[in-house]
Amino acid sequence: MELIRSLATPRRADPGFVATIGGFDGIHVGHRALLDRTQARAAALGLRSLMVTFEPTPREFFARDNPPARLTTLRERWRLLQRQRLDVLCVLRFTAALRALPAVAFAALLRDAGVRAIVIGHDFRAGRSGEATADWFAANAAGCGFEVEVVPPVCVGEE
């Protein structure tokens, strides 16, 4: 698995990516469902699989004075993700500037990085005021320049 720290990093002649995006603090069954769909879609399209995640996590960023306990460190996530056979892990620094990106600009950042499809959870939120939601991406897929797949909640028993 390749580690990158920017979506603007020049890449070798990649055909593009299918990306999943999120905080991913811990790799639970819902996260594995996103990863499985990302990898399946990447294989079907002949693209590489990409996870975009953040340091600090968005929850830590918003609660600086009393950050929530972490389920995993970045190093532990790296080890868990290696088992998933992900092609590329992009760890973006979560900053006020990234948080303030309008949904259209966030989508353009992904598209310009070579993302051809995204796989996101039903509760996905990003960008300014969280306006880049799963519903927003689904409604604006054509204008974003990539396919969008929204994964519904994953239930284990009654939860």
C-alpha cells in the first residue's frame, strides 16, 4: 500500500482511482463494507483503490479542548488497512482551510486528483458546514465528473 499526504501529489501514469473518504478511526464492519465496495468497483473499472482519511480526525479537530478517545492510532490503521489490500492511503491534514472548502471545491479536489468514482457512507459529510453530504454527491455526480455510490447502513443483528 502506498502512503501519500496530498491529493495534489503528482502520480505516475495512474488510470485513476475509486476512492472512499472518511475519518476511519478504527476499521469496523461499516468501514470494511466501504473498503470492499471501493475495491470491487476499482477492479471492475480497472482503477486503483484509494482511501482518503484525515489527521487529526475531524472529531479531534472540532473538540480540541477535549478530543474524543481514539479507537486506533494512524500506525494501527495502517496495519489494519494493509490486510484490506488497499492500493493507496491518502492522509490529509484536517485544517480550517480544508473544512471551509465548498462542496463543489471539495469535489473538484477529488476529480483533479484522478478520482473517477467515490464510495461513501450514507452519513458522509465534508466541506463547508458539512454541505458535501452523501445526498449532495448523489444529486451532483454528473457535475462532479465521477461516479458516486452511497453505501447504506450496515446492520449487525439489530444494530
